[in-house]
Amino acid sequence: MIPLFKPFMPETVLEPLAKTLLSGWIGEGPRVREFEAALAQRLGVAVEQIVTVNSGTSSLQLALRLANVGPGDEVISTAMTCAATNEPIVLAGARIRWADIDPLTGNISASSIAGAITGKTKAIMIVHWGGYPCDLQAINEIAAAHGIPVIEDAAHALGSEYHGSLIGTHSAFACFSFQAIKTITTVDGGLLVCRNTEDAERGRRLRWFGIDRNARKSEVFWEYDIDEAGYKFHMNDVTATIGLEQLKYLDDLLAFQRRNAAIYYAELQNVPGLTLPPHRDDRLSSYWLMTMLVDERDRFVKMLKASGIASSVVHIRNDRYAVFKDAIQAGSLPGLDAFTERMICIPVGYWVTPDDALRIATAIKQGW
């Protein structure tokens, strides 16, 4: 069986990991600072904009806190995502207002966002589905006109580009995940990138109980004040050590995903009952997911399984979950309806060789 997901963990991580484990410091320390510097360099931002955390979900929760989202507020979001995108909104005490999505890409619709803004809107949450960037220029223009920050859930989009710049450099907040099956993993971990360095500074305090670990008012470590309650969201040196080693392989991992996606686009263009999402020249996907739209999806999944190929919708539409029963849906969501009825994802990651990708494409063409 060719799996849909497979964690990447190189053997080269063992030596630096052993050094960290035996160093006498495994909490948030020098390896975290080193990882943050490497991430800043990779994304092309200042290290002062970087806040590493213990999960991608924590980065979303922290971004909402920095955007001052609270009870009585509304956050415009997409239902086409993992529940981890939207649960932090509920935990903040705010209400979700669903926007529609592009029925071909799965990304949130800029025009739907514009129609969903109210006087209670405090933030806009967007997701780059599968790694394919949203219409960031249009979305940020709408947000700026209303003085509302955009929070990018970029869990799928490490290495993706929009208008020649890496995702993480366009909006007020960008949140990444280093969870087990993401392009690179720290076993679990996350990253928040803030446009405003003051937000990032506050975020670094909030990730560790509201304590500024760098502000020593005296030589006595415990003489500090806490002016707002924070969380235990910090990254530790063990996961940061894994992340530092993983970053060395990021270009290769992205190349594997893009190579396999190119094979699918070349081989599956004219298959009846199958639609490949259009990809514009002004953006570059990480292809963490290879999504396509198919008729008779259940039969498609069974056909692939019989050929030894895994497939899945990965996430179901969040407006179906009871936890989001209080979310606001002002009208119909035809784009979401159309996309979720036909979407399916097939293997695309580093474990898929070119021969595997051709085998998958052939199985689809012959079985469909």
C-alpha cells in the first residue's frame, strides 16, 4: 500500500539529538533560539518576528490572542480545514462566521469574506488548502480597508510562495505546523510569524505564562513581574534540535512533492470525471496535499485501495461538527458544497517515487 502520509525523520538527527538529550538542558534554551534564527533566515523575516511554540494549534490560539479576539467578537473563517483551525476561535469566546470557498481549489473566497464582514468582525482566518496559496492580495486589501488582521493558517504551506514571496511574509500573522506528518516535523511543534515585532514580543511572553525570559531586572532570576496571564506553549530544545536537522532537507522534500504533482498534472489532464485544480502562475504550492475532484468518489477510493493506493478527504467540512453549532452562516455556501462533494487526496510526498506516481496515475486512468 502506498500511504497517503508518512513522517519524515532522517537518521542524521540521532547524533545532534543525543547531544541535546544529554546536555543538561532540554527545555526552551539555546537550540530553540538557533531554530528560530534558522526559520527567520529561511522565511526572509527578522528573528524578532518569530515565535516558536509547541504546536500549530497553539500558534493559532496565540495569534487570536494577539489580535485581541475575545467574547462577543466574530472571526470570519473557512469550514474547509482541520477542526484545529477553528476550535481556537471557540476557545477565545468568539463566534465563527463562515465564508465560502473556491469550488476548485478549496481556498477561502475573497469576495465571500468581503460580504461576511460586520461591525463585530475582529479577525479573518484563512487556510492555504494543500499548500496552494489563497488570493492574499485581495484578502489583505479587504482586511486593510476595515482595519482587520488576517491570520494565515499555513499548516499546509511551508515553502509555498505568493507573488514571489514565501508564505509567512504577507499578513499580520502566519501560523505553521511541524506536526508529525507535515513536510518537516519536530514530532510536534509550531511557528507564529508576526508582521509587527511588538506582537511577536508579546507572543514570546504569552507562550510562557506571560513571563519575559529575557528581561532580567536583577541578577536574581525570579525577580520579575507578570502583567497578563499566558500559556505553556513554548517549544523545547529537543523538538528544536529535530527541527534544525529537518530544515536541511526542506528543499529536497518540497522538490519531491512538486515533482510528483507535476507527474499527476501531466498524466491526468483529460481523464473523464476527474478535475485537477487550476494553479495560477503567480503562486507556487508546496503540494503537501495533492487534491483532485472526482465523480463517484466512493468508487474512486475503493478502486485505488484495490490497487494498493491510499486516498482520503483528509478533513471534513467543519460546519458539520456540533462544536461549531453556534457559528454564523448568513447564506448558502455553494463553493463548499461543490468542493466537498468531489474532493479527494492522493499520495504525493517524499516516499512516492516517480515510478510510484506513474503507477498511481495509470491506476486512475485505467480504473476510471
